[in-house]
Amino acid sequence: MGRIRLFLVFVLVSLFAPRAEPAQVADQSVVLTPREVVAGSPELISVRAAADSVDGEWLGHKIRFFQSSDHRSWIALAGADVEAPSGPSHISITLHTRDRGNVDISETIEIHPAHYRTGTLTVAPQFVQPPPEALKEIEEESKLKAKVFAASASDPLWHSSFHAPVPAQATDSFGTRRMFNGKLASIHKGADFHAATGTPVHASNSGVVVLARHLYFEGNCVIIDHGLGLYTLSMHFSRIDVQEGQHVNAGDRLGLSGATGRVTGPHLHWAVRWQGAYLDPVKLLKLDLNSVR
Ligand SMILES: [Zn+2]
């Protein structure tokens, strides 16, 4: 009798006990910050999982993960391009493990519509229709930029949160669809900061200066590689104070703001580029990265 009762208890417990999840599913999580993804959002992707390495792909861009400073998570700084279509997107993430092989933890990420404005601008005519003698220069500069953007450091070079390059609020200008002189349409892929000519511009985070020279549209331009495909670009300087190849830390002076290149007046144009995608610089400044790295 005792044995039968014991057997019944065992059967009942087996029937009603919650089915144990396989350990690897329960232990993994993917968190995106900010949680609401829109076209132009930089996203801190945090994967909590035991793995030897992690990689992924999102919207055609390769995601490269590194370990957080507490070694508990795999981290990537990524984002959805300013022109990314809204709707569901597939983010593929693969854990490479010794004991379980490759584990796919892909997810569907909803990209919400961003409501960017439309504006008009009037600039000098040679920047809308560059004269024939400038075309060669523009072509060479575009090759140079492509080379720079193809050779990002294989480790993250940034530390802690990003800081504003000038002590001013950015104007609400990222993503604006712009008509130049009523003709050429373009999307504003950076944030404009009010800055009188001569305002010191600082590195927003640590990295390597990979371009520091005059370009046709950008004027005096400084590009910093922060590693793993992440760059910040500062344009229209009146003077450049850094050299290509130089390592900089957050707060180091890059130069003085100005009005060189395609501009309507003195200001700082500051852009964030990740793996070819342009992200909202103001949102990057708001990301708390202090505990990450
Ligand atoms: Zn601008």
C-alpha cells in the first residue's frame, strides 16, 4: 500500500511539475537599450550567456561582440541606420561554445517609424553642383573615406559613456530631409551644434584619429575610430589640432570649430557612423555605458 501511494505521488508530481527548461535557454537573454528601436537609434546590445565568442548580423551589418568589464555579458554597440525601413527586422546572434557548439539565439526586432522633419537650405552653388575641376578631388576623397571606414580597430577603443564635443545642446537636426537650393535632396546624417568659430571641439571618447584634413564638402574634418566599426566625425573646423594616427582620450582637443566646407554659417556638424549606418549622435550621448566598459 505504502509503495503504491508513493508511486502515485511520484506520477502526480511528474504530471504537474513545470517542465524544466533546457539550461542554455533559461540562462540566455538579449537586451537592447534603448528598448524602443527607431531608424537612427544607436543600440547597446547585451547578451547574457556563457560562450567563448559571440557574433551577429543586423540589417546587413556585421555585429561584433566583446566581453563586458564584469565578464558576465557580451556587448555590442550597434544601431539601425537613419534610413532603415520600419517594421520587423531579423537580428541574428550566434553563440560559439565549446560544449554546445554554435547556439542560435536570433530574434525579431521591431523598428518603429522615426518622425524626422523636412527642411530647406541655401548654400553656395558650387556645393550643389560642384565645378568640373572639383570632381576629381571629391572622387579621391570618397575613396579615402571608404579606405578609412574599412579598417576599423578589431577591439573597442572607447571607455565609458560618450561626451558632447562642445558645451552646447545639439539642434534637433538629425534625420532631417533637406532640399539644397530647392534642388538636391539629402538626409542630414549628423547633429549640428551651435558653435561660434574658434570654439574648442573635444573628442567624445577615446580612439584613434584616422582622418584629419580638409575635404570638399566636410571642410576641415576629423574622424575618430572607436573600434569595431564605430566612428565619430566632426566637420567644418577652422583649425585642426590633431594628426592622423594619433590616439586621443575623451576630452582631448581636436581643433576649433568654424565654417569650412558646405555650410550656411559657423557650426559643428557631428556624426556617428557604425558599420556604414548613420546613428543619432544625441541618442549615443544619452546611452549610459559606464558599467559596460
Ligand atoms: Zn550638419
